[in-house]
Amino acid sequence: MRGTPREVISAPHPLLSAEAAAVDPADPGVTAAAADLLATLRRTPSATGLAAPQIGLSLRLIAFDARLHPRSRSWAGELVVANPRLVKASHWDHGREGCTSIRGLTADVLRATRITVHGHLPGSGEPVTIEADAFEARCIQHQLDHLDGLLFLGRVSGALSLHRRLHSCDA
């Protein structure tokens, strides 16, 4: 299914601070939302991931594609995952993050560098397990936070961790 790119909303929009609703991955409306999310990601060159709340949909859907990021090691593919949940996290490290919904700022955020996520593929509902490391793990965790209404600034330990955005790399 071909999706339609949507506008990425910016903080302090209320959807960005609300918990997203679980979805039925086989529902045609969810499949259409997943296609829109992926189309929006493809149209946003600085982004490596997006969550449905960022395009105005309070749904537990994330899309990501970290293959072109210079700090990527793993690559699960260009994926949309419904109802993703983190089941394993290890090897914690600080790294720079930005967000398409918060322009002009990046921050040093502590995240696991190795993760396992379970979820379902929109459309078929087929279960999927993603094992990611390095930047891809960071990107996925960033998107998972969006589903829980948490922006990366909520994970910043202090003002010295904030930076003005100097490049277009986005988690």
C-alpha cells in the first residue's frame, strides 16, 4: 500500500506527551496509517525514525530505517512495527540525539546500545523480533519513547547535555 506523507507535528503538541493506543495490526486503518508513517519518514531526509504520534496519530506504530546513518552497525531494514515493546536492553552509553518534532536542539542521552524488540507487522499481523545495536538501537528506543509520550529532552540529565543542532542527523 502506498502512503501519503503527513506533516510532522512539533512540541508542545499534546499528542507528543500522551501515551499512544495499542492497535490491531491487521486492521486496514492501521495498515493505511503505517503506510502514511513510512511515506512521511521517506520524505523527511534528516530522520531515521518516526512514531505515529509525530504525524498526529495516537497509535502504537513506529517506522525506522537507519541504514544510511554513519554510526549504524546493525540494519533491520526499512520497517514499520505495530505495538513494539522492548524486551531486552544492555550495554548502556551516552549518545547525541535530535528529534524531528524538536527543531534546533540535540542532547546527550543515555540509551542501551543492544536491544531486542518484539512487535507485529502491519497488514499481516505477523510477529517480528528485532535485534539492534549501536545507532539503530538508539533510534528505535527514541521512537518507543514517543509511544509513551516521552520526548528525548525528558531523558537529559542537565543543561550541559543540551546542544544547538549543527547538523541534520536525527535519532
